[in-house]
Amino acid sequence: MINKNKIVVTGGSGRFAQSLKKIKSKYQFIYPNKSSLNITNLNSIKKYLIKEKPKMLLHLAALSRPMAIHDTNIDKSISLNIIGTSNLVKVCSKLKIKLIYFSTSYVYPGSKGNYKELDPVLPWNNYAWSKLGGECAVQMYKNSLILRVSMTEKPFIHQKAFANVKLNFIFHDELANIFIKIIDKKGIINLGGPTKTVYNFAKKYNPKVKKIFVKENSNYNFPLNPFMNLSKLKKIIK
């Protein structure tokens, strides 16, 4: 019998999972290690989920940093972010387990900004392509929730911040509190904080942070307006 309050979490050693572990809720989150649940192995996934019988699976495990690794090691990026996610969809769909997938705001083009959930997507780096590849599999399974997130660790770790790039950064601990409120939803939800330049976000927590600017044909491969429209999220959590 399925445990209605049990949620299996992949990527339990990651930054967001550490914040989630501090949240009190009615849900019982369990965090298997890779040897217990290996997302690249269908048998491993199936065996673990049949044993635990969760109502949901929160998929946080992913290859993210450094961003360059998605250019230098495409094989690893595809195996973990695309094939690993697809494996989870295969098993969850058979076992009727809801799948919650953490994607990224970087799937949007980043040219005009104010992106809504149904706007066209066009990733601007290989990391975002790998996350969109995972999204494609999750979209095929209707008992799912895709969260396009814009989160960062606290305190802001960089000494420089873009003064002409607008996005929706939110710290992991703040996002964890919001996540609990939307966990029962399905579909796609943009998830982040108020729209600000990276510099304005960072200087509140690090007054010594220095401004840098993205310029056309510069070394910084970053769009100027990757910020999202959060009206759907606000309606849910109001």
C-alpha cells in the first residue's frame, strides 16, 4: 500500500535538499544514497520504489556545476540529466508515483524576459538543454510537477555580480518553504524570487560585491533578461 505522506528524494546530498531537511511538514522525506537508488539503473529505481511505496518522488539529483562540464563532458550530462530523469519517469509511471522535477529558468531564451510557463523555451547553454531534455520525459507523464527554478546558495558566494542581468534568484531555504505549499500541484510552475538584477540581489547580502556587465560578444555567455513571470506561483501561495 502506498504511503500517502512518504516522498523519496533523489540528490539528497545537494544544496536544496539540505534546506529541505530543516523544514517541518506532514510529509516524510527519505533520502536514499546512490547505492540504494541509482537513477541510471532502471532495476535499482524499481526495486527501491517498490520497497518504499512512496506517493511522490522529488527528483533533485542532477549534474549542474561547473557549467563548463556540460560542454566538456556531454556524455555525463546526458546520462544523468536526461537519461536518469527518463528512467525515473518510466518507473514512476508504471508504479503510479507522482514525479516532481526541478528544472531551471535557463530553459527560457532570456531575451525579452517576463516568461510565463507556456511561453516557448529555447535554452541558451548545454546545462539548460540537459534539463529541458529531462523535462521532455516528465511532460509525457501527467502525474507530475515541473518546477522551473532560479535558486542560489546563501550567502551569495561570488565577488562580482551582473548589473544588467535580471532574474529571479531566491535562496534555497526560502524556496524550501514555498515548495511545501505547492507540492500537491501538477503541471509547470515558475519558482523564484522578485525580479532583480543579480547585482541588486547580491549587494543586500554582500555590500562589497562588485558590478560587472554582460556585453555583446563578451566572454560572459549570459542573456540579459532570463527573468520569469511568477503570477501563477503567487496565485497558489497567496
